[in-house]
Amino acid sequence: MAQATNPIRPEGAPSNTAGQGAGPRYDGRPAKQYLRLLTPVTSRQAAYYGVAGAFLFFLIWEAGHYLTPEGSQRFLPSPQIVVGTMVRLTVEKNYLADVGISLARVLISFFAACAIAVPLGVFMGCFANMRAFINPVFSGARYLPAASFIPLLLVWFGPTDTQKLALLFLGVIFFLVALILDNTEAVEKSLVEAALTMGASRSQIVMGVVVRAASPAIVDSMRNMIAVSWTYLVIEEIVAAQDGIGAVMMRAGRFLKVDIIMAGILTIGILGVLTDIAFRLLSYYLFPWNRKRPG
């Protein structure tokens, strides 16, 4: 009897009889395999793609520099010039001190916001009456731009570090509360019901069930929100600041030193990526059960 052919698999395509249902079928179009939906990549592939994307970005930047008319190239310096400027600032201008000051401002203000937002978000997520009482104020405050508080903060604190920390604090606190509230509410109700059935107390349920279940998502929300702190950094350092990356950039802007401005931008980007990596590593080692498994 003639062997039946598979009407789905094109002739000559590899068979998937050993693992049917385990993944997407081969569709006979190799050029589209890089765009398969919901297909995970390995850590090594992700690293390769990341390096390739960064290389393409700097290649486009380099091309933009050389395609700019020669008389205007100083307004779009090449990556080599910007990196050289960073090195020169570090060696000759004590740039690392400014970087350290900006980093301290971001971290102090951010973790102060976390110290309030995490317990408050968990509290509102666990108790609906408290959420109904507190959440309208915090939800409305999310739509107030943090930069609009600058005149008020200057009146209250003057052009001091306290004013700068307060601005960074206000830039993330309201959004962070909302995210942690969502993380808490996303905990499966069956876990709470099971704990109640076994006679757990209210504090045991909040700390031992809800907080433990929501912790990976809470750390991920913190990782996302610290990026917002970095975006506010230059805004808070342009107001009567004598130090910090933003102050260096503003002084350079007065003299049209675009290479220094771009060096500051690149520095903030590098610091932001490093803090993102730190939160990813923290989550990886604190919550091993939440690690993504290779597909």
C-alpha cells in the first residue's frame, strides 16, 4: 500500500513526528524562521542579537557623522570622539566625581520612593477599602508632571541637594505605587484562599503568601521605574546645580561643546543599563523559581 503523504508538510521538509505539538511546524520558508511568533531564544542567541543591535546603532551613528557636511560635523561627533571626550573628562576634569554624585542622587531618591511605594502598594492591593480610600489621590497625582514641581521645591528647599532629591522622588513615587498595586492584585486568589483554609493569620497571608508571590513582579516594576529616575536626572541638575552629569552638560551647552553633551548622554545611558542589569541579576538570584526556562 502506498505511503500516505502529509498534506501540511512540504515535500523535502524535515519531519516532526517525534515531537508533534511541541512547537511550531516547519513552514517551508527558511527566510521567515527569524520572525516566528512566540518562539524563545537562548541566552547565547540573545547575547548575539544584542551585540549585533548595538553594533548597528553605532554604525548608523558613525555614518551620520561622515555624511554630515564637514563644517557641521562638530555638531554630530562620531562615537570615537565622544568616547575620547569621556576619557579626557575622566582624566583631566574629575568627571568621575560628577558621575558619582548623579548616581547617588538617583539611588537615594529611588530607594526612598521604594520604601514608601512598596508597602503602600501591597497594603492597597490586599485591602480593598484602603485601596478605595487612598488610590484616587495617587492615581490623579500620576498625571502631574514632576518638572512642574520645580518652582515649588525651590521655594521650599532652595537650590539644594534636598530639592533635587525631592524632584527625583516625585518623578517615580506615584507610578511605582500604581505598579506595585497591580502586582499585588495579580496574585492568584486561590493562594490566599488556600492559606485561609489552612488557618493562616492575616499577617501570615500578607507577608508569607501575597508578598512572596508578588516579589518577582515587584522587583521587575522597580527595575522599570529606575529608568524613569535616570530620565529626570538632567532636569533636576539644570537648576542651579554645580555638580553632577547634568551640570557638566549644561555648562558644555553654553559653549556649544556637543561632544561633552553627548558624552554626558552616553554616560547616563551606560549607568542606566548597568542598573537594569543589577536588578535583573538580583531577581535572578533571589527568585530562582521565576527564571525563564529555555523553550
